Amino acid sequence: DRYESALLHRWLWLHSVTKLIGGVEENRTLAGRGGVQFTRVSRDRQREALAFVLAQLETPTPFLNPHILDRITPIGALDAVQTHQLDLLTALLNPETYQQLIDAEALTPTAPYRLVDYLDDVQAGIFREYWSDDRDRPVDPIRREVQRHYLRLMAAQMQGDPVGSEVPTPWWSASPQLGDMQAATRYTLTNLYDQLADVDGKIGDRTTQIHVQNLVSELERLLEPD
């Protein structure tokens, strides 16, 4: 119970930080008195929040202590941590956040955090190990699943479909900005394909190399379905 409670608190704290991205701060006013009611979070503060969350999307090894987990379960020891990591990534790739970024681009044109720049930053953080000097280091199973989850979410959004939703037609599928969302996700995934194809064959760990080859294959199928 203590282990699950600690994980839950971690998720809640981190999820609250994701709300700064595309965020709007409300200033309570009465009967129209006072200044503007909504203030957009600055680009620098949004990028700082994103960098913090991306750092936490690295697998939290303190929660994978075998002296603790071997007291709890003989199988599925990674499940709780993995679920929280995937939920956190889903919060970053929320179409409502995309809509807020697009709104802010029109309302604060001098210093917007554009959607395409945001997705570039997210993608660079999720796959950062492949562009770093330590790419021969094995990528752990939870991190590999985070990367696959990223691809699943982005692929569905590029195609204009909900992800794991029971709602047949999500609100954002009828958004006038849906075209911007689809264009930005396609552009970002195309860049990912080029980058991963370039590092394929340059990775020392066999399991990680197979994982990257699978990602490249999935991206190729997605971007060139014929």
C-alpha cells in the first residue's frame, strides 16, 4: 500500500506540471471588473515544465528496487511503474493541449510556443538516448514501451482517430484546427523516421537495436501505407 501510494503521489505531482503546457491562468473577476480573466503561460515557463516532465519520463529506478518488488509479486513487477509512465506521456500528448497551443499562437503571436515546436521537443526527449553518446547502453523495457506508446498516440492523432477511447467522435475530431494537429504530427513522425533510420545499425545492444528496427518498420508502414 505504501509503494502504491508513493507512486500515485508522484504521478499526481507530475501530472499537475503538465497543465502548465498550453496553460491558462485564471484571474477571478466580479461582474466584469478588473483586468483580463485569462492569462497564457509564457513560452519559457512551458518549456521549463516540459523539460522537467521529460526528465521524469526516464525510468524511475528507485521504484524498481528488487528488495521491495520481490516482496510484492512474482510477476508483473514493472506494471505499476509502466502504467504511470504511459499515463504521464498521454498527458503530454493531449489534443486539448494542442488546441491551447494553437489558440495561444493566434493570441500571443510575438512569442508563441508553436505546436510543431512543442512536438519536436517532446520527441527529442522521448528518444534522446539515440542521439547521445551513450546509445550503446541498453534501453530498459519500460522506456522501450514508453517509446512504443508515443508512436501509437502520434499515429492515431495523425490519422484523426481517438486513442483507446470509448467515445466514437472525440471533440477534437471536429475541431477547425484538426488539420494543424494532423500536419504537425505527420511532420514530427517523418523526422523521427529519418533520425531512427540513420542510427539503425549503430546501436551496440542487440535488444535495443531490434526495438529501433521495429520502430522504423512501424513508421515506414504508417507514413507510406502503400
